[in-house]
Amino acid sequence: MTAAAVAAKLSQHVLGGQPRGWDAALALLLVVAGGLVEGAALGALQASGLRRLIPRLNRRRWLVVTAAVAGLGWAAASAPGVFSGDSGSDAEPALLVVVAAALGLGAVMGAVLGAAQAMTVRRLVPRPTRWVLVRWP
């Protein structure tokens, strides 16, 4: 998570308050790269923990799927904040709005990640669709 958060802050610095041209492309690349690092770390740790439970797990495939879904999900969630620019206004969204959006995003991304990971274990575990429910926040 640290890599993804640092990438988001770096991209805001690169933009300097206004998204435009190559700066915007570089900022988006930073956010995506940070998200992929976060997703790869998550996938590697999960694969390590699942090694004893699912010995035939293709750890490389697990890592790639997890990195892609979690990483790109993080990047998609971070991009609006990075590209919002500096409007000169100090108004921030209400805490309730931020919490509701975070809960919604967490529920959706948890289900999407669970479904993607279920596809990687579908031949190795009974009823792999339960994986989606296990991943549900």
C-alpha cells in the first residue's frame, strides 16, 4: 500500500496542480505502477500463505491475476484524486461521502478480486465460487 500511496502523491507532484499533456500521462503511469506493486505484494503474500492449503496452486498465475486486478483497481480508484487538479477551493467531500464511497469500492473490488482468484483455483478446490464470498469485505 505504501508504494501505491507514494505513487499517487508523486503523480500529484508531477502534475503541479493541473493535469495536461505528457505530465498527465506520466502521472497516470506512476499511479498504475504503484497499484501494480501493491497488487504484486498482495498476490505474493497470499500465494505464500496458500502454499500449504493448496499445494498445486500456480503461484505465478495467482500473483499475476492478483496484481492485475488489485493493482489496476487501486489505480482506477486513485486516478480521480490525482487528476482532480487544484481548483483553489478548500472544499472537501463530507466524511460520510468518503466513507460510503470507500465501502462501495471495497465491496466491488473485493468481489471482483475474489472472482478473478476463484478462476485460478477452480480446478484445485471444491466449490471455488465460495472464494468470492471469502474475499468479500
